[in-house]
Amino acid sequence: MKHSKVFFSFLFLCIGYISFAQKAYVKGIILDDEKRPVSNVSITSSGNFSQSNADGFFEIEIPSNRKVSLIFTHVSLKMMSLAVSLKPNEVFIFNPVMNNSEEQMGEVFVSSGSKKRVQGITVIDAATIKKIPGANAGIENILKTLPGVNSNNELSSQYAVRGGNFDENLVYVNEIEVYRPFLIRSGQQEGLSFTNTDLVQNVDFSAGGFQSKFGDKLSSVLDITYRKPTEFGASLEASLLGGSVSVDAVSKNKKWSAVSGVRYRNNSLLVNSQDTQTNYTPTFVDFQTNINYDISEKWQMSFLGNISQNKYLYQPLTRETKFGTVDNPLTLNVYYEGHEIDEYNTYFGAFKTTYKIAPDFTLKFIGSLFHTQEQEHFNILAQYRLSSTNDEDNTENIDFTRGIGSQLTNARNDLDALIANAEVKGFKEWSDSQLEFGLKYTRESIRDRVVEWEMIDSAGFSVRPPIINLPADDQPYVPYTGVLLPYQNIRATNSNVINRFSGYTQWNQKTEIGSSQVWFNAGVRFQNWSVSGATVEGKNQTVFSPRAQFALKPDWDTDMIFRLSGGLYHQPPFYRELRDLNGVVNPDVKAQESVHIVLSNDYNFKIWNRPFKWVTEVYYKSLTDVNTYSIDNVRIRYTANNNAKAYAQGFDFRLNGEFVPGAESWVSFGYLKTEENYENKGFVARPTDQRLKFAMLFQDYMPNIPSIKLYLNLVYNTGLPGGSPSYSDPYLYQNRLNDYRRVDIGFAKVFIDSNTKISKANWLKNFKELSLGVEIFNLFNNQNAITNTWVRDVYSKNQYAIPNYMTSRVFNVKLNARL
């Protein structure tokens, strides 16, 4: 296969990737024909040996990324064999049934991803997450290349799925729901997402039609598992954007294990590439740890902890933006005074214990506490000049000034939130079916103060607020004597407690229809909640959400699965959804409701004798009791009523496989249309109406120098509705931003990996992996805008939309090492 010479014209010796230890694990419980555990079964594979204990439990370590045979032998039972092929650090659960009448010879080849394939879950390789370049690298960076997942902001880790918004996505780490700060309004303020990719073992993602066990949100589920180390290890990553260190630790008796990591992030390199010149000193730091303790083979405990401190200090100085047409080039110059000081301190701790009552019955208890203290303080004066130029390349050659004005923005917003959870989950298994259930209590205590206002002056005149009905006047003949009002003015103080009870139960069944395999899943969720506070008292509300999945694998020569999934999905309002445009809490906001149907086809095949997969999904959502909202950068503001209905429909395609031997790549394409009807005014596009999406994630290497790697991340999204003037009515005016186009590329020189042979005398022998590379963000220097700034032209009496561009081309150098 030819490799593109164009890619390698950008080649530097660079940073690469850290892949985790090249080992995998098979474990489970061995039973006999009467479903009793079998002890003293010998399990051998590739020189490794294990034996089942009195409860029939076994665990064996095997090499990853290749086909391995396991042999099970017992003095009184017939031998059986199993063939598996697992990814690094993957754990495959296998519960064989041995008998004394039939020798199970030959290969029983097991695909470890078959269960998730049936459920419609996309599995993302943890090693790929580390390799792929992006301005905000991590799990979310990879998600944005998947069909149905959209984001037009490379500085943000937030994403929208199939017409939903950022608040409609569930995120779990080790089965524990995690949260993000409330007050963040700009992507460059976010810093670090919760998930530390250095600690990740498995990443599963569902874009819709997910099961009842996965919470009460409308759009998607991201389910992350941190690894449980089996030996000591350490990793280091350093780049111009920050760095991270992680450590794996295991006790001598193997009962204790821990994986911990520290991260630091500084976005100055990216922010300094924008139009606005600033003094920018951010500090984004966090520490995470996942500690495991095996009390016995039946009882395990773990603790997940996180401390995060994000300080955002921002002092804009000047801005120059060129726009307009060739015939009419315009320039906006802005001069700033003031600064912004934002701080987000979050503390998270979760305790989880798992107890195996019987080989086929497991109970779990999860308790977690999340505390966030946030402040958003700024006072910034922006004075602008809008000018016509007679030379688009020389902004100093000005024909005349079309408009002048100023904008004064002020905010003193503070929030303190404490969220506590207690949950019990159970899992009961039979030969071909399983029962899962859970019950959860959540208490949310939130104290919030909102004080923000904006004054706009245009050509010496204060601009009136657009939503205030003022009495008719007869200016300039009769002077206006009313008070001057700010263009925007929001003031509110809230102190609320939300109590929630939720639970689920679901049944999984595997059977056959004729010679075809069939999987059923049916379940129901419920949630009961009430909102109380010093000045408000909400009514008690309850919703039920039945859901189901059906999958069919015909007895064909081709490896194909058909799936139909969906049901009723509710999203009881979280705190931000209760707060209206004036900052006031409405305690009686209903849960948004969605009838969701997904029809999909999953086809595995081979090209060039290498594995490929083609996935097609068609979906439709019908939404009622919709709580409409507007999006400004990543800030969402709700109307806090349920006066709308909406729909979302579309289809997604994804082709993934080894376009290059040994490296997974994929191509995604999606179409989406989503509209809402507010108070029966008619259907208009929702803020997340992302019509077309194309993305590519590609991994390659030089054929003659395989240690030179290439990683490509390409995204194209059509323009979103947005950038309209503040408080504009979408039924009177709706604007679409330009298309979003971005290519990030990385080159790496891998000095050491699992295939490198190092002599004992070489000082590099202590490294398991070592790479150095360079990344180019926004390779083609596309100008992508996230919002618009609106200024007034005194000459023509028009308003101009000046795009607020995101980052331009940026170079980054990165070092990765693992001991």
C-alpha cells in the first residue's frame, strides 16, 4: 500500500504515543453441568499457568494483540480449548461449562467486543486516544470524529450528539457519574476535562438508543473505565501546552493497587493565535487517583478521587479583525481596558464496593460526593472603530470611519454546589439471560448569585435594551427624559435543594430463531424529584422511561447484525435547566421527553485480508415538553419553561478498520435535521442543527522507517445557527455561522516500544516506550468562528456581524515516555 508523500513533507522528529502494557487478562468462573463451581482446573496459555480456586474462579494473563489458545483440563472432566484475541489491558470475562461426556476440542474463538457490538456501543481504543492530535486532546477529541457527534469549538471539550446540547450527555467513570463546572461560558476557560487519559483502560460510547441502566439524559452515554494495574509503571507527557505524570502501583501481595495522575494545562499557545491580543495567565491543574483493594476473591473495594483547580486570568489588550468583501473591505479595531478573573475549584470522591454473593449474583454499592466552588468576575470596557479601507492588506490606509462605540460588560457571579449520591446495583445471571437493577438517591444543594450587566454606546448614544417596552417618544422634537437602562441586566440570588430518587431494572436474553442468533433487552427507569428553596417550593414529579433493544444475527456467510432500539427517554431538569434568562429558578420545570428510535446495521468484513467494519444508523427523535435554550460559545441559557416541541432526524455512517496494517483508522459521515416549535409559532432550526458532518481519523507510518508515525484528525461541519444579536427572536431573524473546517496532524519518532530490543548496557533499557514528535494544529489555517460581535455603522444605519475567530495555525512539540 502506497503511503502519501505529501504527509511526510511536514515530517519532524516528534512526539508519539504511550500505549499501555502489552498484556491482557481472561478471568471467570468454571462450572459443571449442574452449575456448580469446579475447583483445581488447570488453565495454560503461552507458558502461563493458572488454576481455579474452591469457588471455580480463575484469572490468567495472556499476550495482547494476537490470537492465543487457552487449554482447560481437569482430572475428572473433559478438556476444552478457547481462542481469544484481546487488546492491551483488556479483561475478558469467560465462564465455561465443563462436562465429563464431551471433549470440547477445536477452537472456540471469542470476540471480546461481541456483547458491545450487539448493544450498539462504539469501543474506542485507549492507545488511539493518546496518539491523535488536537487542540484539546483527549477522549472528547476522538468523540468529535464519530458520526452524530458535533462540536465547532476546538478549545472546548463539550460536544453535541444528534441534535442535543452539551447538558444532554451522560459521562461515567468506573460506573460513577461525573459532573463539570456550571458557570463556564467560553471554551478557553475550560482547561481540563474530568477524564485523565493516562489512567484509562476502556472507553465505550453510545449515541442513542441506550439501555435503561444508563441514566436519565436524552442524547448519549460515555462510559469510561480506569485501569487496575498489575505491576509498577510510570508515564510522562510534556508539551508546549502542559504536561502530565501518572504512576501505577501494586502491593507485594497484589491486594492493593492504585493508578494516579497529575496534569497541568496552559492554553496560552492557542489563545495567542487569536485576533485578540491579551495578557493571559491561566493555570489548570488536577490530581486524580483510583485505588483498589481486593478483600477476598468475592469482595473488592475502590476509591476514585479528583481535585481540580482552574484559574483563568484574562486581560484583553487590542483586537483587529478584517472582514467584508473584495469590493468593500472592512476592519474592526477594538481597544480594551479591564480584566477577567475566573476560578473553578472542584473536589470529587467516590467509594465503590463489589460483592459476589454467588458465582452468578453480584451486588455493588456506590457513594460519591461532588463539591464545586466557582466565581466569574469581570469588568471590561471595549472601545471600537469600524472602518472602510482602500487596501485589504493595509488596515492603516483608512478611507473613513463608519462607526465608533463602546461596550462595558460587568459580572460578579458566584456559585457553590454540593452533590451527594448513594446507589445500589445488582446483576443476576442465568445461562442465556441476565437481570440488572439499581436504586439511587441524589441530593443537590446549590447556592448561586448572578449579577451581570452590559452597557452599549454607539456614536455617543446609549443603546436601549431590546426587550424593554418603552413609551413612544417624539425625539428629537421632545427630549427623552426616561432613565438610562443597561442593554442587559440580570440579577438573582438562588439557594435550592433538589432531592432525587431514581432506579432501573432490565432483562437481557439471548436465544435463537431458527438458525439465527437473537438478543433481547427490555427495561424501565424511573425518577422522582422535587425542588425546594428559601423562596420557592416545587411540586413533586415522577417519570417512567421504558426502553428496549432487539438484535438479530442471521445465519449468513457474511458477519452482519441488525439492531432496533429505542423507547421513552426523560431528562429531569438539572440546576441550569431550572434557571431562566433572568437567572430566576422555576422549580416546576418538567422533564423533557423524547421518543427515540434507532435502526442500525453492523457489518464486519475483510479487505486486503485485514478487518473492517461498516456501521449504518438511522434515527428519529420526537421531543415534547422541550425547554428551549440559546448557546453562546459553550454557555447555555434556558427559558425554563416547557412551551415547545421538537424533532431530530438523520443518519450516520462509519467505516473503520486497518487501512494501514496494525493501525485502526476510520471515516465518518452524518446528516442531521432538528427543529423546534415554540408556543405553536412554527418550526425553526434548533441551535444544534448541524446538517452535515464529515470526519476522518487516520494513522500511518513510513514503510521503510516504521518508527516514524503519522496521525491525522480531520473534521468538517456545516454551519450552526448562531451568532445572532443578543436577545434576537429566532422567528424574526436567524443567522448561520460559516462551515467549520479543521485539520490537525502529528508526526512522531518512536525510539522505544514493545517491539524494540534494547541491550542491557543501553541507558534506555529502563523505558518501555519513548517517543518525540511535533503536532500542527489547524494545518490549513482555516478561520473558524464560534460567535459574532455586532457593531453599528453610523453611515448606513446597519449592524455588522464581525466573526469571533477561533485559533489559527499552531505548532506544538510533545514528549512521551513510559517506564
